[in-house]
Amino acid sequence: MIYREAGQFKTSYNSDQALLPIAQDRFFVIGLLVGAYFVIPFVANDYWLDSIFLQFFIYALAAIGLIF
């Protein structure tokens, strides 16, 4: 791993059971979502949206379907 949980102490049971208990995980997910919502739609052209990302989304939905 790039980082460790050392020094990130939980003060309640709810914070210990959080979905993303490590601060670096939260920052990464927030950055990924910001990139997905604000950067990709303005940078990608029709080729990327129709042929590349569409295949990625189809396989992602198939993988989610295999989990549940």
C-alpha cells in the first residue's frame, strides 16, 4: 500500500464502521468522481464516448451483475 492507517484513530463506533474510514480513500474517491463528472464530459469527443467508454460501462455493469 502507498499509505497506512497509522495515526488515524477512530473515536466512535460509527466512524470505525464507515464505508471509507481512511482519509486518503475519501480524497481519492472524491477526486475520481470530480474527474468523472467534470473533466471527462468536456475532454472526451464522440469517438471516446461512443466506442471506448460505452464498452467500459457495459463491462462494468456486467461485473456488478456478477457480484449481486
